[in-house]
Amino acid sequence: MAARRKVRLIDVARDAGVSPATVSRALAQPELLAAHTLDKVHESARKLAYRPNGMARALASGRSMTVGAIVPTLDSAIFAQVLQVMQSALAKDGYQLLVASHELNPAAETEAVRTLLARGVDGLMLVGAERAFETAQVLATAEAPVVLTWCASPGIASVTVDNHRAGQLAAQHLLDLGHRRIGMIVGHLHFNDRQRARLAGARAALKAAALDMPDWLVSEQPLTFAGGRTGCAELLELDERPTALIGGIDVFAIGCIQEAQARGIAVPEMLSVVGIDDIDMSAHMSPSLTTVHIPTTQIGQEAARSLVARIEGEGEISQIELPVELVVRRSSTHAPVGGAPGRNSQT
Amino acid sequence: MAARRKVRLIDVARDAGVSPATVSRALAQPELLAAHTLDKVHESARKLAYRPNGMARALASGRSMTVGAIVPTLDSAIFAQVLQVMQSALAKDGYQLLVASHELNPAAETEAVRTLLARGVDGLMLVGAERAFETAQVLATAEAPVVLTWCASPGIASVTVDNHRAGQLAAQHLLDLGHRRIGMIVGHLHFNDRQRARLAGARAALKAAALDMPDWLVSEQPLTFAGGRTGCAELLELDERPTALIGGIDVFAIGCIQEAQARGIAVPEMLSVVGIDDIDMSAHMSPSLTTVHIPTTQIGQEAARSLVARIEGEGEISQIELPVELVVRRSSTHAPVGGAPGRNSQT
DNA sequence: TTGTAGGCGTTATCAA
DNA sequence: TTGATAACGCCTACAA
């Protein structure tokens, strides 16, 4: 009940009959102390329920044992998962995760970087490499190590995947199945280099096959399940409707399947759907979703590892690129036979 | 390139020809300074690209402008969304969000509380009211305001929903539709008071109708989509299979629908499915999911508001309970007619 | 092995 | 309106 305010290191020192320095060492470098001294200190600390003050410690030592993470949004399975993995990995090394999101707003991102840096984070993780000039500058002069994820930027450590290739793989798979009219649903392209790269990759694959994906076969949607349905509906109502659709994220693809099924269009028989991400749900859908696997867990682990290593002064600036991989499941199949398979005309 | 190390408040003071105290005031209480002094300081600060040191500031002022949040996991749409909302709300007031997760491990939760408190957070948000005795003690002596979400605990501020009632609503809806054999898929009940309350609520509704939900109609699964499918499969293979299923979370319910459909069991004609949560996807499924709406966004907003108010010394300890509400959509309908409708026997 | 003392960068309390 | 000066709680050479 009547717990006296705060116990400080000096209180423990007094109680144990040693100097503050000794107590400090008991916590940080126990091996330097005599066994019985250590015991005394530990006992006093326990008795007084001493909890070191993190801020004071950070101020004095220059290390906050805190890592900042800036993501586009937490409200996305894939980013949340990365953070989950990072936070677990960091916790093992005694680091705490400070989280900020910017909702695809460059100014908000800049501000977040500033705040986090001012907060004294020992390291910083960011998603994506596209950013305001101002942010880039702040980052460049930051004393704390920084690691980028998902997309790389010259001179900055990163743990990335080749989003361009992910788009390419998705499109190539459909091309291999004989599809010629392929549409894509993507997130808003502004300030989202991941979605841009995936779209560009898909287009590159088509181009290599002497085909193309005109703008009217691309639907920009908010990154939600509903966005996937809307985008799908849009593309299915075209006069020359596509025989296959790529979702810029799995959530879109899953929305597509739902929308198609709701319209009586069988997936994959009448419409092939391919996603990118490979979220948990994709494998368990009916039909299960063909998608490009993004190694989310590994991204989180590597990012955490890379950051901690740099913080402890043990690592170099490294640029790790994790492989993406096509996972063929049941939502994609050969293009329907016939001249104009996907034609919407009833005549 | 050769950015000199760190600019401190005293450097700005020197450059502007004023005392450190004046610079400090220029940032915190500009109204106390003469206009021209303020200008001088601002100019020097801008020129030197001065960034106040958050930790030093926190140490001296006793406020870190940081709020901690402890959730079971980030890898869950519903918690991630709450955090997203909280972080946005807090950012507006200049607070930063420190995140920790414990993966349903009581010890990890205790540790997280300790760490966060030691880190000097100005406030703390927790999910659920069930916790280790040790944690409760630490919390009780914490100087920082605490707010619980999802479940309430005596004497602690909270923003909650009635999980018991949520389960009840789901079950009652099915009872009203004539279902008598109702199964439920829940998360592991250990250290998860939300799932326990929902299950208890459902059982209470059945009991009130002189029915019951025996253990063999309840499947405990990991909180994933796959868990939903597995649990559903389990219950559908019973000799006396249920005519309706409740998902302890929407993700389970969605998994159920998939599993049922994959087995050629029409939803809702042959099997009604009801969820609890009302995540984004539920409204956009086919069939759309009948579920109990949990006001996630509001929980986040209220929690943030409550916490900030208390931190600024303006609010009382309050226990807010937000209403849950049944949302009837297409995944539930009248129980199939006939004596033993859900019988698995082929004879 | 342990103690002393100066500093980490701000804020806050008094005076002036 | 502004300036000294002491906290804030801990770390860490350096000394003993």
C-alpha cells in the first residue's frame, strides 16, 4: 500500500553498505565483484524492490536498449507479423521495440524518424526505401544504425525481397499457363515502392512475352479485402475481361476469389488468381491461393539480428536479399480454351 | 558528411548568446520570452539543427512522452488494429508507443510490464485482466496510470467489452434460429480470459434454454485460420454433428466456412456459422459472416484518451464498457428441418 | 576488488 | 524577462 516513492541505486548502496559504483557494477559486470559483495547487493536490491531507471541509465551510458520501427501501418497482417518477430527477437537481447506508423504519409514518416531518434533509439528499422528528401537526410546523419526492409537503398543496410521479381513470377506463371489478358489489382502507388515494383515486375514479364498490361487492366485500390473485391469487380466488368488476375497483396487476391465466386465465375476454371505475400490464410482457402512467398518471418529475424549486431558494434552494413518463390496452389490453371475466352459478350 | 557529433542545448544557448534556461524555455514555454529573444534562439536552433535529447528531457522532467502497450500478440488483426488506432491517437498528443507482446505467457507479461515501467513510460495499456500475481503487484505499485482493455479488473481503469455477453449473443442468435446442437471453436483457454468469457457466455445462453454445450462440442485451437479449419473438421466428423458453429474469433468462423464448403456442406443451409470480432474481412466474405461486433477502433481511441487524460492529470480512473452487438449477415439461418438434421450416419 | 568524482543533456527553482 | 545552479539517476574512468 504505502510504498515509498522510488528506490534509487544509491539507496541500495546505502542499505548494502557499499558505494553506488559497486551496485552499478553488480548489475552490469557482476564478474568484477567479490561473491559476498555481490550477494549483499542483490539482497538489498531485492529487499528494496529496486528497479533501475532506464532513462537515467540511457543518459549516462548512451544506450537506451530500445529499437525503433517505422511501418506504413500496423493494420496489415504482413507488417504486424514482421514486428511480432522483431519484437520477440529483440526481447531476447534485452531490447524493446518502439513502434510508429505513417499511413503512407511521407511527412509523418519524417516526423517519426525524428521523434524516434530524439527518443534515443539504439537502432531504427524502416519499411521501404522510398522517402522524402528530408527523411533521407536525417537518416544519413543519424548516429544510430538503420536497417531498411522490403526495399533497398544504396549505402543503407537492408533486408529485402525483390518485389519486382515477385511481380514477375506471378505474371510469368500465368503466361506459362497460357493467359494473355492479365489484370492486376494494386495498392495506391503513391509513396509505396513495394506495390510499384510488383506492378512493374508483372509488366516486365508481359513485355518479355510481347504482351502488355494497359492501365485499364490495372485497378488501384486501398489495401483491404474490400479493395480486392472492388478491384476485381471493376476488372470483371470490362468488355474484354481478363482471364487471370494478380493481387498486389494476398488480401487482394483473396478478395478477388470471393468476388468472382459471388458472381458465379469459377476459380480457377474461368478465372485464375495469383497473389503476392503468402499470408497464413492463403494456404487454407478454397481454392487455396497460388502466390509468391515473401519470407516475412525471416525478414523480421534478419532485420533484428542485423540491427543488434550493428548496435553492439559487431556487424558491417549489409544488404541481404531474401529469395521470393512462387507457390503454386489451386487458384490458378490453364487459360480457358477458345478464341476470346474471357469475353463478356453474351451474343 | 562530416556532421559534428551532437548539438546540445548549451550549444544553442552559446550561439544565441543566452543561457541554457532560456533555450529550454523557448521550447517549452515560448510565451514567457521576449519576442526577439525567442527569434534568436529559434534561429540558432535551426542553424545548428538542434534536436532535444528525449532521455535527458525525460530524466529531468519526469515525463518520457511515451506510452507502453502490452498485447498477447501483434500477429492478430484485432490487436494490431487497436495498436494502430492508439498509436495514431497518441501521436497527435506527442506520445510515442512502446510495444511488447507476450504470446500468452504470464511470465513474459510480467517481464514486459517491468521493462516498460523501468523504461519510464508515462502510461501503460494492457489487454485482458487475467495475470500473474506478481504482475498485479507490480501494476498496483506503478506510479504510471494503467488502462486495461477487453476485460476489466477491480480498481484499474479499463476500456472493455462484455466478452461473456458476446458469446451469449452469438449462441442466442443460433438458438433463436432453432439450432439445438451448437459447437464452438475457441482459442487455448489458458491465460486467455477473453476466450474463456466468450465460451462461458455461449454456454450460459444454452443453459438458459435448458440445453448445454458439452466439452466434445468445443474444440480448442491455436488462434489461426488453420485452427478454424481444423476445429471445424473435428466437429463435423462427430457422429452427432452440430448444426451450427460459433467461432471464438472471426478468423475461426471464416476457417469454418471454408472447411465446410470444402466438404460440400453448404453454409448456411446445412451449417450456420457465427463469429465474434467483426474484422474487416467478415463483411466481405461469401457468404458474409454473421458475427458479434467488437468496437476495436473505439477501444483504441478510448484507451488512448483515457491514458492521456490521466497522464495530464485531468482524468479519473474510469471503467468504460463499450457495447457489443450482433451483426446478422448471411452465414447463419434456420436449423435444417428433420429429426436429426446434422446426423452423420449414412444408413 | 571497491570507492571517488565528474558528467550525460534537460528541466526546474530561485534570485536578480 | 532572464540567469545561475541544483537536481534527475546512473555510468565510468581513474584512483586507491
